Amino acid sequence: MKVKVWNTIVQLSKERGVATHVIVDAIKESLKVASSQYFSHDEEIIVTFLAEKGELRVYSVKTITKTPKNLATEISLEDAKDIDPKAKIGETIEVDLPSETLGRISAQAAKQVIFQKVRDAEQEKIYNQFASRIGDLITGVLRRFEPNNNMILELDKTEVLFPQREMLPNESFRRGDRVKAVIKHVYKEASGAQVIVSRTDNRFLAKLLELETPEIANGSIVIKDIVRQAGERAKVAVLTREKDIDPVGACIGFKGNRILAISQELQGEKIDIIEWSDNPLDYAKAALSPAKVEKVFVRNMSEKMLQAVVAKDHLSLAIGKKGMNVRLASILVGYRIEINQA
């Protein structure tokens, strides 16, 4: 069978963004599957593609004999002459797959293999495109809502998953909205590549800070650690080796403009910027911001417990709503912090 398919291949390549050679290989394989219904004696099926002619050919090579014993490799002189009147015993002849034999079932089988191969190539392309971008800040367009309240965003002509668990509390979106998020995971599964984005991941806050703070973007200030109760409160520890840069002030911005912009993006999440320290006592004192801490001392080093002393009017600030402030500070410092009133 000879079929001119180059225009179809080129069109499919453009539509799916898959290299033409991948589609050609898929078609070759599909034709082998489909033609096995015609070449039913375990013949060696050869599929060739002449790119310059855009021509596919499916055939099997057989030796012409008077009385064929192995139908997989031999053909009778009578049958050979139906293909080539000049055929002679002892010669080989190429037996083409008649186009009319590719009926409804064969065509469907070919279609399924082509679809699967093209889909596999598309998924591999998606995985390779996004696997190296984990942690990157992206802006996708909300295309639809899933029944389980997950959302599907379009990013670079690819659908990515924005699960409900990765959304901030009480935030809502409408179809067509542009949504900022960070690429959290890229999975390669049997069902295909899956890109998952998040707004609750710590890296999302880190990228927003980098976007708003040039000193972070150029490396003058380094984010050492982040802890969050997404949508409610976050603590970010920063450090600089530059003597003329105030790392906390730079992140907050003039009149708080930088941190305010980030807080608004995070649905009002309160963000405490503190200076990182390798001294756990100094670090804990800063981590309990916005409370003013009079002193911090070690209560039990083996159990990594610290005691912080604050004035009465700062006690509630130090503890925070439902104990959130002291809990986040403890996670940030790596020590359990207990609050005492002075």
C-alpha cells in the first residue's frame, strides 16, 4: 500500500507541537499492527517512508517458489505473477499491502496507536518542559473548574492542575482570571505528565519577595528560611553580607509598600520579616516579632527548649492568635519556645 501522507503529518505536527519524525514512527508502528491482519503468516512486515515524496509503503518480501512451504517467506509463481507478470521462480518479490484491506477495524487500530504515540510524545514534551521549572513563578489563565473544586489553568498552551488544597483560604477565582502561582510538582504518570501549581507553598512567597525586592533578585539579600500558615501568617528569615543594606527594611520597603503588595496578593497574609542569626537566642528573639522580647534563655538544651520573657502588653502578640505566632517562631528557629510574662 502506498499512501501520500506528508501534508497530514505536517499538519498534525503543528497542531500537537510534536516533531514529524515522532509521528512518522507512530504511523509506521500502527501500520504494522493493522497490516498483521492481512499478513497473517507471521511475515516480516516492512514499513518505509520516503520523506521527499511524502509516501508510506507497507510490504513483505517473499521468495518465488513452485510449491510454497513457508507462507511467511515464500509465494507461488502464480500469485507472484499477479503482482509482476515478469516474476520468475527463485527471485524475490515485494508483496504490498492492498489499501482496500485496511477496513474499518484496521483503520481504527491504526488510529488508536497513532493517537497513543502522539499523546506519549506530547506528555514527554510537557514533562521535559516543566520538570526543570519546579519552584518557578508562573501566571496561568483559569480555563475551567473540576467537579472536586480543583482548577485547570492554561500555561504555555499546556493545562496545569491547581488543586483546591493549594489555594489560600477564602480566595475565589473566575474563569478567565490570571492566576499567579508557583510550580510545585511535575509528575510522570501512566496517564501522562501532570504539572501541579500552588499558592500555599513557601516557594510562592519566596518568589513574590524576589519579584518585589531587587536586593533579593540580585543576591544581595538571601532568604534563609520561611514558615507559613498560608493565608494567615508567615515568617521570613533573611540575611545579607552587605554592610550598607538593611535586609529587613529592604524587604519591607518604603512605608511598607513592598511587603504590603505581597500581603495583598496573599489575601492579607501577615508577613514578618526578621534577620537570620546562627545564635538560637538572638534568632528566637527576632522570630517572635511583632512582639518585643526582653530576653531569651535556654531552658533545656538537650530537649531544645527556650524560654522567652515579654512584657505584659506584648504577651498576646508573642503568643499570637491560637498560639500561631509562637508556633511559627518555634518551627523557624528549630527550638520549642515557651513564653513567660516579665
